[in-house]
Amino acid sequence: MEEKMSVDIGKRDCVIGFHEREKKRRNEAQKQQHDVLRRKLSEENKKDLIANAESLTSEEVKDDKGQLYYVYEIDGVGTHSLILVTCARNKLYAHFVNAPTPDWNRDKDMLKHVHESFKTVGSY
């Protein structure tokens, strides 16, 4: 009986350790995504867009298959941007929809549709 208890405790510790490692892996992946987004924004000269933004919103969204997407909307001076970032199959994907304010005001529904249509396919 005593031997069985030590085995059960070992399994529990193993499961707890797995969950802690998985949580740490997700946090590291999230930090990596944000770092890559920052680099991508700087490559695309978007830092000024963020600095001069009238509003900036961000949210995390999961699709029906559990894929996690980071969604950003930046309403800046003279331009509007929708950004979607995700990781799948050990690769980072960033989707940008940018439009000058007059075009945004005219084509807002179509641009949002383009933004929302981006999805990864297959396993992640």
C-alpha cells in the first residue's frame, strides 16, 4: 500500500510539473509574439503610428479550434490599422490591414472582413 501511494504522488507531481511547464511555455511564446510584433512594427515604421494613435485596442481571441490570436486595432492620425498575430507550427504569423482615414471611412466593412478572414489552417 505504501508503495502505491508513492507512485500516485509521483504521478500527481508529474502532472503538476507538466502543467507548470506548459504554462511557462505559453508565457514565453506570448512574450516572443509581442517581441516579434514590436520588431515588425518598427520594420514597418509603425512605431510613430502607435505613438500618435488616438486609440489603441488589443485583445486575445481563440477560434473554434482553440488557435490563439492577438488582435490590435490602431486608430491613428490620418490612418487606421488592424493587426492580427498568432503562432502556428513553430512560426509567427502577422497580418496587417492599413488604410488612410478617408479610405477607412469609405471601406471600413470590407477592410474588417479582410482582417477577420485571416486564419491559420491545419494543426498548430
